[in-house]
Amino acid sequence: GKFSKSRGVGVFGDMAKDTGIPADIWRFYLLYLRPEGQDSAFSWNDLMLKNNSELLNNLGNFINRAGMFVCKFFGGTVPDMVLTPDDKRLLARVTLELRQYHQLLEKVRWVA
């Protein structure tokens, strides 16, 4: 149901910690569920479903595909990366964009 701090309804930091569920799983789920303009409802079944279907299945599929690609095209060994000047310029640009993105995220004001 709807969380309410004043009524003690919800899963709060100390309660989440006591579940033994790793913090990264909580982070994933809360970011996945994050509402844009309204309250969201929490359920243990939904946490399990999203963790299993969205996080584990998709991540596992990605890792499996990457491993199969490396085996098929590179004999099971990731080759050393040789960067061209264009690659270095692209990486510098991406790094700049990521820094700006992180700075903007730090300026977000959370409203309770």
C-alpha cells in the first residue's frame, strides 16, 4: 500500500537493511519504480518480480551474449584495446558529458 512515515507504513532504511537484501538491489528497484509526479505503491512480490525479470534476466542475458561474442570472435580472450585519435576524442567528449550530467544530478532538489 501507500507509504506513510507518520503511520509507520512502508519499508524504511533500517527495515531494508534488516532484510539482508543487498543495497544495490534496493537502489535498482527504487530507481525503477521512481514516480514522476505521484506516489508509488510498494509490494514485496513486485520487488521480487522486477529483480528477477528486469535485473537478473536482462543482466544475465547481456553477460551471456558478451561472453559468447568474445568466444566466437576472439578465442575467449578480450583483446587489448588500441585507441585511435578519434576514439580518444570521443572518450574525452563522453567524459565531459558524464561530468556535466553528474553535476546536474547533484543539484536535484528532492521534495518529500
